[in-house]
Amino acid sequence: MELDSDITAIVTGGVSGLGAAVVSALRERKVNVSVFDLGSDNSSHNSKDPYVNYINCDVADQDSCLSAFTSSRERFGQERILINCAGINFASKTASVGKKDKIIKTFPIDQFIKTINVNLIGTFRCASLSAAGMLDLPVLGDSEERGVIINTASIAATDGQIGQAAYASSKAGVVGLTLPVARDLMDYGVRINTIMPGIFDTPMLAALPDNVRNAIAENIPFPRRLGQTEEFAKLVLSIINNSYLNGESIRLDGGVRLAAK
């Protein structure tokens, strides 16, 4: 798919981190972008770019998503690109004994459910709503393509660490739905792929002390550093441009394999 001002994209979780890098990369190519994020709207961002539309959206809520898609399409028309970057993390052991109080604790099930609702169900919800809108679009040139969806999983989907039962299972679900959804949409010219990022220099990691960040980077084979959000955005652009890439989950991690902790 060639990117220009006739194309509209939606980026969930696009206010910061990986999503924000994707928004910047798309705007450099003149794509109209709607950003879906919690507590986000045009007034809160004071954006001077008329082709970026910030819309408050909770991907875990059906009505919120329906409203957000409607707002985006009223502004820019039907999107041909959806990039799902919205996600949360919650760490807790499945069961454990407190070091000081010796009290036996279990994983807070409400947090497990919330993580699944946002990371897995929210991703699928947005993919389904976006794909449904794409079905009425005319195909693009010889590619016979109507649209492309890119989801964000994590290398935790296969390398889940201690305390990551909820996060890892939610991201494994995103990987697991990629091929069947690609098959669901194969007759309509809509592609779907998933990126499994490794350890990236996002705002969450930026808050860590330098010695901790350096120790994390030392465990990455090559290049021995944290991933840059711009590198994630470059892969997004590559997937969009390559119409033969479909139904795939791609690790972007510098060759790292996560240890247990």
C-alpha cells in the first residue's frame, strides 16, 4: 500500500511510546491519523496538525470504540490502516508467600481479567470493527488490497517471565489470533500481521535508573541496546508497504530471549 494524503490510519495507544512513533512516521508520509487513547482529545493535546485527530477511547469498552470509530470516519473517512498499540501490564505471581508477613497471596483475578480485556479483547474488538468498515472500500490498484491491520503483541507471548501470567497470556492470544483473522479476511483484501517487540526505550523504561537500563541492554545480543521506538515504526511502515506479508507474527528484539526473571 502506497502512503499519501488519501489514506487514513487509526492508531490505538498513540499518545506515547511505540504508538506515538507510529503516528509521527505516518504523518511524515502525509497520512491522516486518528489517535485513540484514554483521556485523549484534541483540546488536551493542542495539536496544530489538522490531520491528526485525538479521540478519547477505551478499547476495553464496546460503546467507547464504536463512538471513536464513528468520530474518526466523520472527520477523515474510512480508514485503510489500523495499528493496535494500546495495552497495559500488571505483574504478580500466580501464588506466593510474602517475604515479611508470610501471608499466602494469589494473583488478583480482577487485574488478570482487565489485562485480557484491554490487551487481547480490545485488540480484537478494534480489528473487527476496522475490518468491517474496510469491506466496503474499493481495492487499491493491482494489489487488490483494501486495508491492513497491525497488532502489537510482545516477546513475552513466548518468553513470559515471573509475574507475567496475565500479560504473557494476553499477548500470546494476540499472536494466536493473527493467522485465523488473516484467513477470515483473505477474500476481502484485508491483511493482518502482528509485531512482537522486545525491550524498547519507552517512557516506562526511561523512568528507570541508568544502571538498571544498562543492565537490561547488556542482555540483548545485538545490537546491545534498547530498541528505539522509531525502529518499531519502521517495521510498521514496511508491513504496510509489503502487500505479500500477511498472517505473520514478527519478533523485533535484537535477538534477545527473556530469562525467567
